[in-house]
Amino acid sequence: MDRLSTLKVVLGAMSLATAACGDQGGSGSAPPPRSRVNAVEAEAPAEVDLAGFCERQHPAESAPVLSLPPLAGDSPAAPTGKKRWINVWATWCKPCIEELPRLTEWRDELAPRSDFDLVFLSADADAETVRTFTKDHPEVEGSLRLDSADAVDPWVKEMGLPGSAVLPVHVFVDAHDRVRCLRSAGIGKDDRAAVEQLLVSM
């Protein structure tokens, strides 16, 4: 074989090798490893049907502005410019007590994702009862207290909650002080996704 023929063979082989290296499914680059794709998909939580969590849900444009009932003592009830998650509880309410550690745990975990305050509002009639309870349950340190527990039912009905209020009551308020979601029931572990979606999106 002469030198010219040999050169043609070498160039042809190099051309085939280059084409093979560049052909990765027609895109010009290798697809990401499947494990990385799975990780990205896992980071994106599925949308939650909030109608199954909120007993009453208000769109932003028609949501009532929060107005708290009379509070006992010197209670800072003015808007803070933050979203608020208000938990109405009582020392005699077993579901309230059971969920207290869960609420504060979620507050700490969700703080990097949403600027909100978790506000505890006691329906207890006696301030000393709440102070004594706080010694064993520091989660409610600094809790506000209603002037009268009788105010709970008419207050939540005014905001659109159907039926009679049963403690605990959860009220989710956006940064413009509008009531976006009301729930008269305890919050369990399975409700984490709904709470996160509310606090991040509203």
C-alpha cells in the first residue's frame, strides 16, 4: 500500500472515532446519572390538596383581615409584617398538649424556608395555670392569653370557620395580615406537607 492510501485509511479511522465519541444519544452530552435525577425529583415535594387540611380556606383577594378577640394582660397583638401561624390551645386540652412539641419542631425546621411567627394563644381563664404549665412545657413560653375562652367560637366563625370551634384551633395568616386558612382540629405527623405548603406559598 502506498503512502497516500495509508494516510487515507488513518484519516478515515480517526473520523469514525471522533463521531463515535460525540454521539451520546444525539444531544452532544451524556445524560445525568439516574441517581442524581432521582435526588432532584425527591427534593420537589408534591402539591398538597389544602382543601383537605383547611376547614376554611380564603384566597388572598377576598381573605378577611385578622382581628383578634380581647386578650388578657399586655399582649402584643399588632401585625408584625410576617406570616403568622396562630395556635389556640389550653392546658386542659389533651390534643393541644400532644401536638405542642411537634409545632415547635416544625417551626424550627421551616424557618429557613419561610419568614413566619408561631403564636400560641391560650384559652385558659387563669394566668397562674398557664405559668405553672409552662414550667413543664417550655414550648408555650410567652403565650398570649384570651380574656375569655367564650370568645373563641364567635371569633373563628367570624373568620369563616363552619360549625363550632373545637380546640386546638389553627389560624394561618399571610404577611398582609389576611386569614388564609382555618382548622379546628389537631395537627398530626401526616399534616407536615400541608403546613409547609401553606407557610411557604401564602
